[in-house]
Amino acid sequence: MRIPNWPVWDEREVELLRAVLESGQWGGFNPLVQRFEREFAGFQQCAHGVSLANGTVALELALQAAGVGPGDEVIVPAISFISTATAVSRVGATPVFVDIEPFSFNLDPERAAAAASPRTKAIIAVHFGGQLADMDCLMALAEERGLLLIEDAAHAHGSEWNGRRAGSLGVLGTFSFQNSKVMTAGEGGMLVSNDAGLAARVRSLADQGRRPGEGWFFHFELGTNYRLTAWQAAVLLAQLERLPEQIVLRTRNAELLRAELADVPGLRFQEVPPQATAHSYYLLLGRIEAAKFGAARDEFHRALTAQGIPCTPFYPHTLYANPLYQQGGCRIEPCPVAEACIQDAFWLPQRVLMGDEETTREIAAAIRGAGR
Ligand SMILES: Cc1ncc(COP(=O)(O)O)c(C=O)c1O
């Protein structure tokens, strides 16, 4: 099967990397870095972008800059990559693990509302696989209870909710450019916001506590160095140029797979509500009901792998089941949906959606064949 490799690159990356090489400014102060921040923040419909070393520290600095700390609780979905929770713990606050919805795989707003306590300061909405969480409900909840709504948009470059891009709906959004993400420089991150004060605070924290216009050796608060390099910015500028057409391709192929497999009993892909006006399709998520499909999720995974189709049998456990959180330091709400997804959900990585039509039809046939 002709499934393309990831990452994708061409002469454009080489050209921009060469420009960095020849400039002699290889660190975070090459104008290319600022250009990338402007272009990416603009693409996400935000006024400010602060590039950072990775998506994990972007979340940590976001929470710190927003004033989240010891004594505060932050609601996070029980299903995500670990950084969503550890960022909360690392600023001294307490993650509260809340269930997800059964077919969006995103934080359940009703459960989040029920879990909020007088100590709750923020909610982190993860846009899982590239589909935005229910931002209508989460924004209303945040407004009503006076909570900060933070978007962990590590999967959601270019994704939208009612025409508004990820990162522009909450008080701020964070992105990852790690190797598997829809734009990558191997590592990298970005914080976007329409709040100038928050963005300036994050920039200062990530740049040794400096302030614009002040001297190089003048430090105003306890910062550190989380700057992105010019090498990464060069590669990411090229990746950003290519992203819109890649989203069109993945969306077309995801829709073809959905249409080809709509009649397969016991197989349900992530439900896309009408408000999700764009989906990055970092992942195509789904769930298998073994009795109807004719094979359990793990058999399905083995069948696809045997045919050379990359497939991940979901996370092996909820975030709170990690040894780290089994020792405490968190609050755990009942999460029956998340627990069920651990048993029956899967995802296909973006490159499965980046082949031609014939390949996509072959993938559909293989998925159908994995069942009865
Ligand atoms: C949902 C989510 N948040 C945060 C991160 C952290 O990003 P990074 O790997 O760039 O630190 C990831 C990355 O894998 C992620 O999937």
C-alpha cells in the first residue's frame, strides 16, 4: 500500500534552512523566528504568537502566566497526552481528571461543570486528533464560573469551530511541532493569544525574564530559556505554507473512508459536529464494538498492522492511571467513557490519510476486511 511517509519536506525547507545557515544568526533572534510567529499566529486568527521549545513548556508557561499555581485546581480531560496534566502539576496546581464524550473523544462539558469546585481556576480543553472540543459549551461554562479556558491545540493547527481557529477561542492556545504533528520541526511549540499582556508575560518567562527595549543583561522576573531556534522556524515556515493543502487532502480522504465504511456494523469514527468547520485530521479516531464488528479492537489493530497500515490502539490507560497520578496529587472524577475507550478505541495517524484515492479505497477495504 502506498502510504506516504511523515514528515513531508521539499526544497522549500532546504532553501529556508540555507538562509539561516548563511545569516550567521542561528538562535532565537533571527528575524525568521519573528516572521514565523506572526504568520502562525495570524493563521490561527490570533494577534500574538510566542514561539517556544515545545508544546509541553508552552502549557506550563501558559498556566504560570495566567496566574495558576498552588491551591488551584485545573480541569483536564482523562484522555490526552501526559503534558496536559503534568503542566498543571508542575506549576503547583492540582489536575482534576474529567471524562470525555463517547464519540468526540473530547472533554465532556457537563461533566466538567459538575466537577468544578470553588478552587477551580481553569479548564484545559484538548482538541483531540484535531477536532475542537465543544467550545460553545466550554466557553459558556468558563464565562459563567469565571474560569480561564485554555486550549491545548497540540493536534489542531488549522482546525476551526464555527469558522474560528483553534487557539483564538480561549484566553490562549498552545501548539506542538513535535515530529508527528501536522507541522513539525522535530520539536517546537507556540503559544497564541489575543491578550497582549499574557503573551508578553510568556515571552519574558521564556526569555530569561527580559523586557522589550531593556538591556540584554537586565532581568525583571524569574525566567528561563525556552526559545525556538531559527532552524526550527525555517522548517516551520515551509511546513505552514504546505499545511492548508494537506488539510484539504486529509479531509477528502477521511470523508472517503467514512463514506466507504458507513455501513460497517460496530465501527464508528469520531463524530464531527457542524460547528467543526475545519479539522486538521492529525488523527482519524474510531471505536470498535466487537460483537457487531466481528473482531475486537486489538484484533483489528493486528489485522491493519499486518497489512502495513499504521494504527495505534489508543492510549494504554487514562492519564490518572499513570503511576505518577496513582501516587496522588490529583482529583479523579468518574470516567466510564474514557475507561471504555481504552478498551475499544483506535486511531490512524495523519499519513494514512495522505495517499491517493486508490490507496484510500484499499485502506477502506482492509478496514472492512478486519471485521466479519
Ligand atoms: C495533546 C498534547 N498536548 C501537549 C503535547 C506536548 O507537546 P510536545 O511534545 O511538543 O512537548 C502533546 C504532544 O505530543 C499532545 O499530544
